[in-house]
Amino acid sequence: MKKPWLTFAGLCSVVLAIVLLSVIFGSYTSMLRSKNRINTGKNLLVQDCRNQLDLVPKLVSLAPKTFSDETVSRINDTAQQLGEILDSFRATEAPLDPDLVAAFENTQARLAKDMDVLTAAIGKDHSLSKEMYELYLKTIYSAKRYNKEALYFSTRKTVFPGLFTARWFHLDELNFPRIDLDCFHPWGLK
């Protein structure tokens, strides 16, 4: 009599163990894929920002004579600072440093304001102005994608089963800061 119940209990234990292992490792691989999507989003953002920086010298060369040398120098310095920050972004696979993200946002905001003024002076209908605007839209899209993936990863760490998986595999220590999209204004769509 006892043997059928023991067999049933044993089978239930094996099935439960398989289900739990599947849930745990499924959650782990999901979090790793999310981490990889964050890095892909970061790399796309860096590449799109690099593309916009490549266009800055061409736009500066078209600046009207009414632009002072100081303004042109400020634009070039801001573009150089942004390039250095982007190099720091690309150099690591670890989550971005929040201080570096804040520096990126400040530098990007300054460049966006200067590019808005410069393209207005050149003419919004000029082909390089339109190209720069399109690059800014791509950059905003890349930043949104990065933010979406960072938010998803953060959410996965706080709900079952990711809560336990993150703790067991030390993924709860990873914090991906989000990028404030306001740094792209006035170029961005408000």
C-alpha cells in the first residue's frame, strides 16, 4: 500500500525539482539576455552620438561670419568633451557610472543648444542641418532603447523569480543608470 504513494511522491518531487530548476535558470538566462541588450543599446547610443559628432566640424565650417570665434571654439570643445565621454562609455562592459552619465547629459544638452542655434543660422532647410536633425532623432531613439532595457533589467531584479535569481548570481549588484532624454532638447521632440 505504501509503495504507490511513495512512487507518486517521488515523481512529484522530481517534477517539482525540474520545474524549479527551469524557472531559476530561465530567469538567469533572461537576465543575461537583458544585460546584453543593455550593452547593445549603449553601443548603439555611442555609435549614433559618434555619427553626430562627425558632422559637427562640417556644420561649424558653414557657420556665418556673425558667429564669434568664441562660440565656434565652445562648440568644438563641447564636441571634444562628448567624444571623450563616449570613449569612456565604450571602454567598459560594466554598468555606466552615474557621474559619467550626468556629465554626458550636461555635455549633450550644451551641444544640442549650440547645434540648434547653429543650424538655425545656417538654415533648417540646409541638407547638413536636416542630416544633423535626423542623427539626433536616431540618438534619441537609441537612448530610449537603452533606457527601456535598463528599466526592464531593474524590474526583473525585483519580481519573482528574478528577485531570487539576481541575489543568487549577484546580478542584484548591477545598477544601470538611465539617461535623461531632456538632454537632447531643443532638438528632441517635446
